[in-house]
Amino acid sequence: MKKFGFMLLLLLFVLILPENGHAAASGSKIILDGKEITAEQGAPVENVNSTVMVPLRMIAENLGYKVDWEQKSQTVTISDSFKTIKLVVNQKTASVDDKTVTLVTAPLLRSNTTLVPIRFISEQFGLLVDWNNSQKIVTLTTPNAPGDNGSQPENPSNPGDGQPPVDPTVNLAQVNGLSFNENRLTIAVDGKVEPKVSVVTGPDRIVVDLPNATFSNVFGTGQALDSNLNGSLAVTDYPDVIGVRYSLYNTNPYVVRFVIDLAHAKNYSVNVTGDTSKLVVIDLNAPSTTDPVTPPVNNGRKLVVLDAGHGAKDSGAVGVTGKYEKNFNLAVVLKAADLLKKENKVDVVLTRSDDTFIELKDRAALANNLKADLFISVHANSGASSSASGSETYYQRDASKALANVMHKYLVQATGISDRGVRYGNFHVIRETKMPAVLLEVGYLSNKNDEALLFNDAFQSRVAAGIVSGINEYLGIK
């Protein structure tokens, strides 16, 4: 009887044990730029030996990539104009533009859907990735700066980007502790540290990355830290803040990440004090960084906001001869604004009229606060290949697609270079604005012929005139 009872218990244990450490994250969600995307039936997020695995096709296609599946070799290929990625089910190596990349866990096939490690998604698609283990939510955020142009996005796609790998034998900054008081997060660190702070929406949170840092041996004595070097700090009596999470986010290079989960969007300031022992303070008592703008008198005229991308410390793309994208963007916007003012048929407001740095969120907020009718953002592109050339127009919301089609027609006529089409793009300024909004990529600074045109005064004037013609047609102005 005892033997029978033992065998029955063993059978029950085998039946409930997840195979090979695989477990579907029950009730899991995937949120891309604030919007939940639905996984194919039977292809949820999975936790495989402490590695979070996510459906590749669903995420890649929502980002505008082409996805192909070869059944015989069980190979999935993801591609766009600049990148080609090939993965094989159950193989831990992938091909990225003919270079071999090693994955922490081999891709899996679930209900005809390939699952890949969440870290691979972060590194290869340039996304800021967040995993909330308690709520089983994967949050993915695309860069806010347009194009593959080398500029720094507001929300860094990967906290290690641009940071050289750190040899484990080299001394890292040591994070000793943290506290939250008076609406301020204070992080105690020994060693050199340069925090990278970004704002993410959907849900609202502030992400603080400390490159070349790790948790010290004393950190766990004052704060909760599990075996995977994750933890959280409960926050009470501060209605702006839901809580604080932290983790050793990466080890190549080393990055310690803190996430302040917010009840709503909040301004902040960053202050670092001390010499060897430092305090990194994220102060949520900071005033708004956006100067109030007085809306034009409501005279029944349409209002257009023109946005010259980048500015000041943010140069945008750099051309083959060293020319800055920010200067091209501003030159075209100023010419277009002059034409609109001479026609005197619409009111026009510029996000910047000189070499000034404006946060992406402030550009969108300006247009929203003014209740503008249209938002047009002007940029120049850059690609990995010097042969890439042509004009593109991006929209993010369906309500902006008609505007994109009209603006692109006049853009291509004005430039006379290759027509690269109207495309979906998840860029901050056209995502967070509430009116029809488009982003124009006029040409490629990485192409010597395009660059020469972009900085030709007559060419800029034609582009400006094309922008005005597109605005007039869309608004029905004769």
C-alpha cells in the first residue's frame, strides 16, 4: 500500500512538472508602445529556465519587418531595407547580416510560432524591454528618434548601446543601496557612474540605467534581491509613484537598472553628488520643462506645427562629409514657414526656430496643447549602406495615413530622387500627437549624392514648397 501511494504521488509530480523547465506565463500580456498586441492562440510568453521567451513574428511584423518561414529547415527570416536576421528552431546561434550571434536560449516552436529570448528582441530590434514578473507583462518601447541615424533616442533601446564591453576583472561601480523619500529616489554608489535616464509611456515610468555597475555585496542586506538579482521597493504615501523595481539588467556590458513605476506622467531632474561615494538622485519634484505657449486666437484658420528634428547637442545623422542633419531640418522648416506666412492662409508654429534642443515629448505636447490641425516633422535619414537613397514618409496612426499619402506625393515630386514609399513608423512625435501627423525623411545623408542635394539651397526650397503644397491640398486650401 505504501509503495502504491508513493507511485501515485510520483505520477502526480511528473504530470504537473513543466517539461524541461518550460512554463507558459499564464495571463501574460505584450504591450508595444502603450498598446497591447495579441499573441496567436497557443503562443503565449513563456519562461524557459528563467529566460523570458516571446513570439517573434508578432513583434517583428508590428515593427514593420517582413517575416518568412521555411518549414523544411525550420528557419525564420526577418528583414527590412537594412537588416536581415535568420534563426533556426532549437539552435542557439542566429545570423544577423551574415554575422553569427549567440542566443542565451535556443528559439522554440510553439503552435507554429517561433519564440525567442526577450534579450534578443532588445538587442536586435533596438527596443527598450521591460518584464514585470508579478503581472506577467512584457513591455516593448521603440526608439523615439527616427531612422537608423545614430542619434540618441529619448528612451534608449538598449542600456548598453555605445558602451564598450566591460571585462569582469575591471572594477565596476558598486550599488550599495537605495531609498525613496520626499518624492525622490536616491541611489548610493561607490565608483564612477554616469546615469542614463529616460521616460517611457504605456504605462508611465522612469527608467534609470547605471552602465558599468553592479550590486555590491552589502546591497542585499538592506534591500530585497532574489537569486536572479531582481528586487523591488514598496513606496507608500506618494500618489505619483506606484513602486520602484531594480535588477542587474545586463552583464555584457554591465548595467544596473531602476524603474520608477508612475501613476501618471511626471517631470524629473537628475543630480549626482559626491566623489568616490556618490548619491544619484532622481527628483520628481522638478517643474515642467516646457514653457507655456499662448495659442493663437481662434480665428477659424487651420493651425500647422512644423517640427525641425533634432537640434543643439542632438545633431541627428552625420553626413558622409560631416554635415549635420539638424541643420538641414531647420533650413527646410524655416523656408516652409516663410512660404506659409506669405500665403497667409494658415497659422504656423515651429517647435524650434534656431539651434535649440527640444525634448521629443515637449514637441508633441506643444502641438497637442495648441490643438493643432496638422503636425509635420522634417528629417534626413542615414543607413548602414552608402547606396541607400531616396525619400520616405512615415505615419503611426491610421488617422494620419491620408496625410502621409498626400505629403509623400509632393515630397517625391520635389526631391526627384528614389521613391521609398509611405511607411508605418513608431516614432514618438507622430505617435504622441493627437492630430494627423507625419515624419518626412527627405533623403540619405549616408549617400554622397543625396547629401549634396540636401544641402543645396534650391533643393531645400523645392522641398519646402512641396511641403506647403501638401499641406494646402490636405486642408483643401486653394
